[in-house]
Amino acid sequence: MLKYIGKRLLHLLIILVAVSFITFLLMYISPGDPARKKLTSGGSIAVSEELLEKTRREMGLDRPFLVQYGSWLSGVVKGDLGNSYKDGLPVSAKLSKGLGYTLTLSLSSLVLALAVSLPLSILTAVKKNTPADYIFRFLSFIGNSLPNFLISVLLMYFLCVKARLLPVIAENSFKGLLLPTLALAIPLSGRFLRQFRAEILEQLGKSYVSGAAARGVRSYYILISNVLHNALPGILTVIGLSVGTLLGGSVVIETIFRWPGLGKLVMDSITARDYPVIQGFVLFAAVVYVLINLVTDLLHRKIDPRIARQEGRV
């Protein structure tokens, strides 16, 4: 197990170096001048060339690409992601502040989506091709096909403008959290229901289910102890990928509802050409995706020891 974890962590290091290099290169060749953006952000229009060159030198933008990348990467190794071009604050501090809000929104959306989709996926799989199955599958198709921004607008219109039950702009409170949570949980529930149902149906079609039923084993015992247990690896994979997406930053939802998480932070940084924050965010998102995949694989090996044995024979 330790050898496996060490190998995956080595892969993580290679991926992070590649992602950081590509991100830094894209920021370097992108149009626009961060120095000019910084000087004109306060409303000033006329900027002299002398002041512009001085600002570029202070920001380190006058150095060659590889020198800039090497300096930034050496700082990352030491835990320093640099300072924001916009306000001079440390990038790590800005990411840490936004991470708390994104974690809150992501976990609330995930819990709500699981609470809705898991029981319904079991129901639709057991009651396959019944009216209940058709109705919930139809609703899941609608929820999964609607874009996030449209769901957000509809929720704002009906729950905020018409019913006046929730605030339009998300506040740091339970009521302020509800609307962005619903906007994320609705499409997530539709996706979960379809994929969980497929995993459960695959197990229900296996011969061990009919064999256990023929021996007189109760249906609910077969479903809980066997079917769900064997479908768990596939379910965990779907959940793991969704967690990575949520923690990577729900950019659209956080921007619409003004939720001060990582998604809104990176959108504001793109507008301001705040490259250190964008690079730090991309690096963080890559770490999250790879670590969640590692945790998911480890859980697979724990649930099904045959995976480790098969890898040992290869």
C-alpha cells in the first residue's frame, strides 16, 4: 500500500509541474499588460512609459519567461505562491479565505444531492420501468440538462422575486446559503440519480442476486448487504469526481450569487489580470483533483481487495 501511495504521489508531482508550466505559459502569452491594469485600476487613464516600465520591473515582468517561471516555482516549493497584482496580499491568504466559503457551499450541495438522489436511485432501479421510474428519470434528465446559470435565474425569480423567501445576493448566513446550494444540488442530483441507478441495475442483473433470492434471502437484505456494497466502488467514483469539480470552484454559481468563494475569486482575478492568483488557483485545483482520485482509488482497494491482487499479478 505504501509503495502504491508513493507511486501516485510521484505522479502527482509530475502532473503539478506540467500544469504549473502550462498555466504560467498561458498567462505569459495572454494579451494585456498586468502592470498597466494595476496602474489604471484606480481610475487613472494617462500612464507614462517611465512609470509603466518601473512598475513592470517591480512586478518582475521585465525578466525572461523561464526566469519568471523558475522564480515562481521556487517560491511555490517553499510554500509561497506570490502576491496578488491587484492588492499586494499573499495569494495563499486569499485562496485560504475563499476556500472556507467554497467548502461550505460544496459540502452543503453534495449532502443535499446525495440525500435526494441515493434513495431515488434505489427506488427507480428496484421499480424499473414503472411510472415512478419514468417520472424520476424524466425529472433527472431535466435537472441534468439545464445549465447552472438558467437554474440560478429561475430560482432567483420564483423564490426571491415572486415568493420573497430568500435573499437574491448570497449572505454569510443559512438563508443566504440556500439558493446557491439549490442551484448546485439540482443538476448534481440529476446526474447522481442516473449514474447511481445504472450501477445498481448492473448489480441487480447479476446471478448472485437471483441465487440469493432462490435460497430465500430477504430482498432488502440482498439490496443492502450485496447490491449496494458491490455498487459502492462505482458510486464512490462518481462522488469523488463531483467533489473535485465542486472544490475546484463553482465559478458560475459563486459569481451569480456573489458568494465569496474560490470561483468568484478567480473570476475577479481574470478580469483584473491578477496572474499570481489565477496560477495559485489552478495549482490548487490540480492538487484537489489528483488527491481526491487517490483517495477514491484507495477506498476502492479497501472495499474490493481483488483490485490490489489483480494489480500484483500484472
